[in-house]
Amino acid sequence: MSDVVLEVSGVSRTYYDDKKNAVEALRDIGLTVSRGEFVTFIGSSGCGKTTLLRLIAGLDEPQSGKLLLYGMEISGANPNRGYVVQQGGLFPWLSVWDNIAYGLKVRGQYRKHKADVAKYVRLIGLEGFEKSFPHQISGGMAQRVAIARALINEPELLLLDEPMGALDSFTRADIQDKLLELHRESGATMLLVTHDVDEAIFLSDRIFIMTPRPGKIKHILRVSIPHPRHRGGVDFFSLRRDILEQLELASAMPQPEYKI
Amino acid sequence: MWGSTPQAAPEWGADVSKTAKQIPTQILKQPSNVRFFFGAALTLIGFASAIAVNIAVPQVAKVKIAEYEYFGVTLDFNTLYRGVIAGIIAIYAICGVWAYFDNDRQLKYIKRAPFRFVLGIALAAWDILGTKYRLLPQPFFPGPAQIVETFLNEPAFVLENMLYSLRLYGAGFVVGVTFGVGTGILIGWFPKVYYWVSPVLRITGVIPAVAWMPFALTLAPTPFSAAVLLMTLCAWFPIASFTAQGVQSTAKIHFEVAKTLGANTAQLVFRVAIPHALPQIFGGIAMANGFMFTTLVMSEMMGQPGGLGYYIQLSRVWSAYYKVFAAIVIMAVLFSIILYIISIVQGYALRWQKGLVKQNV
């Protein structure tokens, strides 16, 4: 667990909106992620968690600071970092099978690793839906396909940008279980962005609590509840309270003052 | 800025009977055998009356009825006309037997029965007015039997011209679609190409391609290649602009996801942008097809050594209007078949859209 996969140091990123106003999405972010870890970034919207994930994916570049993957600087997207988005990431013109096989096909590995596609279809429990097109399957199934499609490249990092954000709570719990199973199975390091506290506790080894404007990491929490975790456990709830407290401070809510 | 939305593009040759609206009625309606046989009888009676009229009504007006001999059989236009209608009856009879054993097919079969009945009656009436009594202005409106005479008169020549048109259409379609889609992708992908080419494209779009005919005929090495050039020109605007719009409207997220999956730039074009643009590309082709038919016939009428347009022109000079009609009928059948084939290809290529959009693919 000790060897570092990802090292982020001093990363800042500022955007300019339509009116040329500077929006400081990230300021001086530093963190390390170890191999096989499940890490979650949580925070209110605008705290830069998606920006951070995009920087790690190589879809964006920081203005300052360094992002290192195994000591090598990240530049541009690469199949060694899988990327799953909230919604609509599947190619609507490709079947479930072809979506999952996409990474293999563009890298010219399809013939050699055809069996992998079948393996992942089985892993995500979508046997019989191989020929279905994305609009013919449910949102939960589509997200499972998106995760399998990213995992088939056997990435060092799997970056999950609120992959369960648009799902109902039952489907969400189902995918969370599936995600843990895939995490165990593939041994990939996973980075999740979410605003769901329960989800963060249920899945993560560590939780990064972020604050908005400018986006900063405020607090890091280690979740030491052993797997399988119970969503209604006592330690679950105490951790939940801790995070909510942190988040309440994070969003700079005015503290009620009682003067008696 | 690229005109109407691609989904609203006219659906040439679309099979209307396959619309989603029909599904509930198919479940609800159970045609009785009585209704089915009534429909079949309507079809039969309609066409049979056309034959009966042709046999029974005496030839009052003075029309020269020439006899032709093919394969040892002596035919005049009346016998061939009856034969053609008998053939139509036979086809509908076979379809009827095939439809009888399936509920959905039965419904589909009887749906058009009243139309077929009226068609048969109309043929009979036209026969009387056009040929038997010659009440319609002559020689502009010959009867249906006289139109059929064209195929007795010069079948080889008609076939030759038909094949010329087909060949010209095939060449024009391939070159036009390839050029249109190719430039459309470049315009959609490279902002520089968009800047320089799209004004030219838009100007070209408002000029009817046949206006370039004098230049095409002098500049192109052969009349054939001149017509191909004109067809390419008329297809360029709709196909290229729709294709460019399809490429430009590809969601950014799809490019990003493809990049993280390992796609290189060429694959971003060929495995993301083009598949995404396919519905628009087909919309453009459907639109261009109409222009291409027009340009094809116009250029044949104005300077080709063959083709159905040439045949029309030639027959007109001799006041053989029944041949003009025959050429028009051939065009109708030929172009319908072409549109049908394209709609099948489109339906297969866009099968992923089925149920996703309202468009009937």
C-alpha cells in the first residue's frame, strides 16, 4: 500500500468565465495516492473537485504545480487513466459490447483481448444485453458499461466523476456494491468525485474534503471501517457527522449565535 | 446557421407504414376474414375492370394499332397492356396469399385496397378517354395502352437509355457523396477550412447546378463527365453542410472519453465525429438525391448522347408523347427503387437511433 501512484503538488488552476472574471477553481493542491487505494473527493459544487479530476485525466492543464503518475509528469489523456463521467459518456451509436471494446479497438488490441470484453460484460452483469444500444438500457446499466469500458484498458487510475450522480438511490447502492467488487477484482486505484457523504464513507479508504472559491483541500479523513461496510452502522454514522460538520464549515455557513 | 435541423430533413422514400403510430392499432384491430376478402376483391375488381374495359369497349377513334412480333408471339399494344395489368393482378394475388396467414400483413394489405381499386377504375377511364374515344387533347394525352406501346416499339433503345441514366446516376452519386461528405468533414473539423470554404459552399448552394451547364459542357472532357460534375455540384451544398454540422455538433464529452480510452486524432474523426454525424450525413444525402435526379434529367435533356432525359427530348421532337410518358413512368419506378435502397441502407446504418429519436429510420 505504500508505493505512491499519484503525486499532486502545488497545483493551481484559474478559469475565466464569459465576462472575463477570474474563477479560482484550484489553489495549491497537494496530495498523494497509494496503489490500490480508493480515494474520494467531496465538497459542495464549485470546489474544484471535477477540475482536479480532469487535470489528473490529462484533459486540462494546471497553471502551476505538478501532477506525477509514478513519478512521470501527466501530459494529455492516456488509457492508463480511465475516466467515467456522470451521464451521457457512452457512444450512442455503439452497442454495449462495442462500447466496452472501444478502448481495445482504438489501441489495436481487440483481436488479442476479445475475451476480456466478455469477461467485463459478465462482471457488470449485463449478459444478454451485449447487442443493446445505450438508449435501450437503464441509467444504472449504462454507468456499469461506462465503468467496464474504462477498466478494460487496465488503467493505473480509475477516475470517477460523480458516476452515480444521476441515478436513483437503489441503483446507486447497487453500483456502489459493484464498484467495490470491481475495485477488489481489478486492484485498480480509484478516485471518486461525489457530493454524497454516505457514498464516500461506504466506498473510500480516504476522503478529501474540499472547500470552494478557491478550491482547496480542507481536511483528509481516513475511513477505517472494515469491509463489508454496513450503511446503518454506528461508526458509519459518527464518521458521517464528522464529515457533515467539516462540510458545514467548508461551505462557510453562518453559525447560529444564541444569546440568552 | 446551416439551415434546418437534420432531423427535420425530408425523408425521401420512407416507408410510411412502419411508423410507430401504427403499433397500437395493430394490437387493437383484428381484421375479420370478411374484411380481408373484401379488400382482396376490391383490388381484383379494380384491375380486372381495366382489362374488361380494354377488351369490351370498341375502338371508336381512329388509332393505328400496329402489330409486333416478339419470340414468335404477335402483340399489339392492347394485348401487352392487358398482359401488364394481368401481371399486376398476379403480383397482388401472390401478396394476398402471403398476407392471408399473418394478422399484421392482412391489415397492411387491405389498407391500400381502396386505393388500388380506384387506380384500376382510373386506368379504365383513362383508357376510354385517351385511346378508345380520344376525348383528351391529342397527341399530348395518349391512353395507358398506347404508353405501353413504347416497350413494343423500341424496347432495346429504351433499355439502353435507361441503363445510361442509371450509369450516370451511379457515377454522379458516388462522386457527389464522396466529395460532399469528404469536404463536409474537413469543414466541420478544421476551423481554417470552415473559414475559407463555407462561404463558397453557401454561394454554390443558392445557384441551381444546371446554370453551370454551358461551362460544364465546354470544360469537361466528355458530356458524361460534365453531367457527373453538375450532379456533384448540386449535391455538394446539402451533403457538405449537413455533414459539417454533424461533425461540429459532436459532444465534447465524447471526444474526451475517447481520448482517455486511447483514441488518437484520426480515431477521434473516424470513430467519434463521423459516426455521430451519420444521421446528418444521411439527411444531406436524402436532400441531395432530389437535386441529383433533377440535375441528371436536365443535363440529359440538354446535352447527353443518351439517357431517359435524352429519350424524352428525342420523342418530343417527333411528337411521340406516349414515349415521353413511358420515360416518365420508368423514372418514377427507377427513382423510387433507388430511394428505397437508400432508405434500407440508412435504416441499417442508423439502427442505433431506433426508438431514440422521433425520425422514422
